[in-house]
Amino acid sequence: MSPRFLARSPFLSGLRVARAAVLALATVLPVLGGCSGPTQRPPGNFNASPRERAIPLPAPDLNDRTDVRRVLRRQARAWNEGDLETYMAGYARTDTLRFASGQTVRTGWEETLARYRRGYPSDEAMGTLSFSEMDVDLLSGRHALVFGRWDLARAPEAGGDAGGLFTLLLENVRTDEGRRWRIVHDHTSAGN
């Protein structure tokens, strides 16, 4: 066979293409290996090991949306009865609870309760709380995001009406009563 024949051979052309493809893959694969997608972290545990972060989160249950809304209904009822401790039962009782409002961020369940006690010292100051326009997004069987509106009806001498928007992150946590949805992050804004 002549060298000219070999240069035009489909077999050898195919080998050249295959060799080029192997070289390209050998160059690209090591780079792509380090580009895996993000792993999910347990909230508040940013130092979790890669193994802990890779634990798959459970799928949402059909009742989760209802259960999340129930937490907020119970909170409104407790607030309107002047019962701050029961209202605060809707929040995770942890030091990592985060509550942001205005220019202030509070951390921890105890600090949040103390702030509510200072800001709402009487039934008149507490007024009547209602939540509306609640949009519940189930992020997983363990996390839910709620966007909504809050309104507080009060007499003018008690501070007058107030209201605004809120965004809540709830986590399905294990409690003495079983698994319950609890607020772990609350960002509330006043609109009037």
C-alpha cells in the first residue's frame, strides 16, 4: 500500500478523530469532575462535612402546606389572646433563630421573645393580628418558604394600625410531640 492510500483511508481518518476525542476528554474530564452541583447543607451548620451536606432531603408531604399555614393561624390566635409564649411556639426554640425587621437583626428565641415583650407590653399594644396573601413554597419535606402580608389593628392611642410584608423560612423539626414546622428565619417589613 502506498503512503497516499493510507493518508486517504477512512479507517485511519476515523482513528485520528477518535484520538482527538480521547485527548479532548482527557483534558476536560478532570476539570468537570470538580464542578459538581451544590450540595444541600443543614441550616445553620455551615461547617458540616461533605457527607452530611450530601444527605438527600425528604420530599414534601401532601399535608405540609396545610401544616405550615396552621402554624401561622395558631400564632395569630395566640397573639390576639395576648399569649406571647404560645405565639413564640411557632418559632424554633434555638440560639440560631434569626429575626430581621427594620435595621435590626435579632438572633435567638429568648432575644426575640424579649423584644416582643418590650414592644408589646399590653393587650392594647398587641391589637389584633392577621395574616393574608400567604404563599407557601415547599422547598423539600424539611423546609418551606412563606411570603405574606401581616396587619395589626390597634387603637390610635395604642400606636395605630400597622402592617407590612414577611418572608419566613420554616423547618420541619423533631419535637417532643413529633415532627413540627417551626420558623427558623423571619424577615418582616413594615409598610405603613
